[in-house]
Amino acid sequence: MNKKLVAAALGLAFAAPVFADSSNVTLYGRIHQTLDHQSGETRTGGVTNQAGGSFVVEDASSRLGVRGVEDLGGGLSAIFAYEFGVTTDDLSDNTVDANGVANGPMTTRHAYLGLKGAYGLFVVGSQDGGNDSQAPLYNQASLIGSVSNNGGPLTTVGGGTAITSNTWAIQRQQRVGNSFGYAGNFGGVQINARHSMQGDNDQSNNAGALVKENDFRATEIAATYKVGNLTVGGGFANFDQQELNNPLGVTDIERTIQGVATYNFGSFTVAGLVAQNSYEAQNAANGEDSGIEYALSATMPLTANSGLFGMYANSERYDLVNEARENTQAQIAYYYDFSKRTRTYVGFNRVESEVEASTTAGNVGNKTERDNFTIGLRHNF
């Protein structure tokens, strides 16, 4: 009997490494706060109204997350992450921001599970382009740069879910649920892709319309290549709406095609983006239209840990029924890095949105202008 027990114990001892826990789990996050002075004006029916300036302490996309990887052998790993957005300026804030994202004390930014190996990585879940999740067009457009990682009033590429918003000149769909993502590198070309299903997954809420989860689909793919100091890339997104559900706004955006390029001259870096959005209005009589977007930026280091950033962007957007707008955005900022994890910055941002065409009498020429003078402090951990 003793010999059998010893043999069994030895067998378990040798077998244990096969089932040993080899996962690596990391807790991480970011605290990002700004002091922002907001002002602006509106022009409606030829009458201009000034919006008085005010100071606010504002959270700028703080977050808390956990991510991990487990070696499965043979060059294959399991990967996962769960990241929460954390509102640090108002614990009672349960509103929705300009991008359609909930502002509650803790909200899901991304949550995914996937596999990673020699042929790239595949993930499924809610994605926003952080860690190994995928947001192909948003991340590629963000190559134009930002002093604040596109958080807060000095955002350069708007994200969230409402890609027809007028909050920023350049808008991309950053955060989606019910999605599949892929990333891989082939001959130095980085490929990122995502397919999402954004309809209502609860049929009881559709009042007989039966708008299923797959009745609205979005597919994106981006290819980016870096050689020396030059980075170039192109991306494509197709939005396929099958039923009446319309999560993107009252005018359907059907396609986005974009190209980006950056070049580091050593003493400064320049970047540019050009894109075309194709729209189809809900009213078939309005037909189709398209809008052009472009953005130019420059980053000039002043010292090893400080520098200047400037950006100008312009876009044509068909965000309201029978209405077209032109959006412009200009920004200049200075940053100082105390360390690799801690940055402070100060900057000015102006966004203007003017009605260029409208079937509603008196709307042409209506304009909104928003100015932000911002001081920010960001720490990653």
C-alpha cells in the first residue's frame, strides 16, 4: 500500500508543472485631472450671444484596470483585460458626455478575452483600443498626436460612440461592445481589424420592431507601416444598418476612408490626416452625400522632457436631417514631463461649428464656438 501511495504522490508531483498557474496579472490605472476655463458664443438667426467664462475641475478619462496573460505553450497565450473609467471630479455624476458615454463613478471602458500567438491576436468583448483591444480607425487617426492622450478638453480625436458629434472636428468610433478584434504584423505592416454588432440584444425592448443585435454592424480595418522616421497608414470602415435602430445619429454614416502620415525630422515631428465620410439620410429623398476631413499637427520638443504641440482640423459633417455643418478646431499646448509616468500641460483649444446648408429657414449661418483654456496633470501607474 505504501509503495502505491508513494508512486501516486510522485506521479502528481511530476504532473503538477503541466497544470501550474503561469498567468501574469497586472493592476494599472491613470489619474487625470484638469482645471478648465470654458467660454464661447452662439449665433442664431443673426443674433450673437456670449457664454460667460467659468472654471471647472474636470476628470479627463481616468481609469482603473486589470490585465493578464497566461502561457498556454507552443507560442500561444491567453490574454484578458477589464478596464473601468473612473470619474474623479464628481462621485454623484450619472450623466452622459458629448460622445454618448456614461459618466458614472465607474463605467466599463473595455472588457475582453482572447488568444495571442505567432499569427497575431484575436479578442472578443467590449473594445476601445486600449491594451490588446481594437479600435482601428480611432487609434490610427490618433497618430496626429495629443498632449493629453485624447482625454479632456484638449482632445484632438473624439471617440466614444457618437461619431457624428460636433464636439471635435475629427470623430472616430472608439468604444464598442459585442465585437471581435484582430491584430497582426505582416512584413512590417501592422494590421488592425474589428467587427462589432451594435443593435439591441434584448428583443423585449424593441416594441415589435425586432431590431436584433446584428441589425447594426460596423467593420473596420487599418494598415500602418513604419520605415525609419516615416509612418504611413490607411483605414476603412463600413457601417451596415439593417433596421430602424440608429445608434450613430439621425443621419446614417455609411463609410469612412482615411489616410495618415507622420514624419520625425529630429527637431520636430509633423503629422497629417485626410478622410472622407459618406452619409445617407434617413429620408430617402435626401439622397447621399459625403464630407471631407483633414488635420495637420506638429510637435516640437524644447528640452528632453518638454515641448510644444499644435493642431488644426477641418471637417464637413452631415449630422442633422437636411443639414450640413463645417467644423474647425485649432489647438496649441505646452507639456512638461516630470517622469515617464507623470505629465503636466497647459493649452488652448477652440472648436467652431457652422451650419453651411439647411432646409430649415434661417438655420444657414447659425454657429457655435467653444473655447477651453486648460491646465492638466496626469499620472499613470
